[in-house]
Amino acid sequence: MDDYTKTPRTRLRRASQRGQYDRDTVHAILDAGALCHVGYVIDGQPYVTPTLYWREGERVYWHGSAASRMVRHQAGGEPICLTVSHLDALVLARSAFHHSVNYRSVMILGHARLVEDDAEKAARLKTFVDGLFPGRWDELRPMTAQELKATSLLVMDLNEVSAKVRSGGPIDDEEDYDWPTWAGVVPLHTQMGDPEPCPRLADSIDVPTNLMNFLDFDRYKKI
């Protein structure tokens, strides 16, 4: 699979060894997340909006209210920057200067467009929901025409893309490796907690089997 083409805007000038442009790395970082930040400018004022996203092939999608100024602007052909980041570890060195973090990030530059076709929009939203909660879409009350109309779906191609990754332990100045203080890595993890039922959930409704399998929460199945 070909790498993404480096451009003057995506070529890393500092810590260039951390820059990665291969599709497998970029896709893996995108697929490991759900929250992105979209940067754009309205009337000279920069904004950065957090939102949920998902990837399908060489495209990323995100949604918002059809009444949102943010969505209207992003779909209007203005340049945007979408970023995804994962914080993996704290890196403790022997000097404050060389403390760091391990991370994985992707930056996508380009222009978004609206998905106009209702059938395609519904299909993409199904992919989004089932990507977070496998099998969930078919268990839900069907989406109404009004809800579909009130939801805007934006898409951007993965054309101008770069990833930046740091991994491993601290990198100290050679003369500091004998300094008598602890140095190393403190891993960070995100984990799912216990399911908490809605207070108005009927007692007869169990946690769905597909959700228990996804979360590995078999112990919550009612006996």
C-alpha cells in the first residue's frame, strides 16, 4: 500500500523521525479513536471543535446538527484541519528538559463536503453506531425522516495526511545517565467501566448479549 504523499504542509520539520506517512499507521491511529478535533476559521477567528468521527476506507466522517454554524461553515469549502491524538505514556527523564510523553497522532488537511443522499447518510450513520457498539443499530427505534433531516453528515478525503508517533523510554543527555533519580515510562490506558442502566429501564431488559461480548461484561447478565 502506497504511502501518503508528503507536502510542504505535512512534512515534519522538527523531530522529523517521528513523522510517518504509511497508510497502515495512519489508518490504525484513526481506527483506534472516536474523538477528533476539527479546526477552522470563521471571520478571522480560529475555532477548534471536538466531535466524534469514524473512518471508512480513504475517508473520514463526522456529523452535527443541520442548524450548526460550524457544520455550515465546514461544508462550505473552507480549509479545515482534523486531528486525532492518543496519549500512551508519561516519559520521565533525568532532567526536566527531556521529560516527554508517548503518543500517536494524525493530522488531516483538506476540505469537507456534505453527504446529501439520505440513503447514503443513513448507511454511514449505521456504520458509525455499529462501529462503537457492534449490532446496536438494528436494536434501536428506527431513525425518523425528521431526525435524518436534522443531522448533517460531513466527509473529507484522506489526501493530505501525516502521522506523528513517539514511543520508547527517555532520551537523556549522555552525561546524565548516571544521575541518581528514577527514569522510565508510566503507561496510560483508557478502559471501559461497568455498564450503568438508565434509571427508567424496565427490570426485564438485560444488557444485550452483543454489548456484553463487546465489553466482556458477562458477569452482568441477569440470572
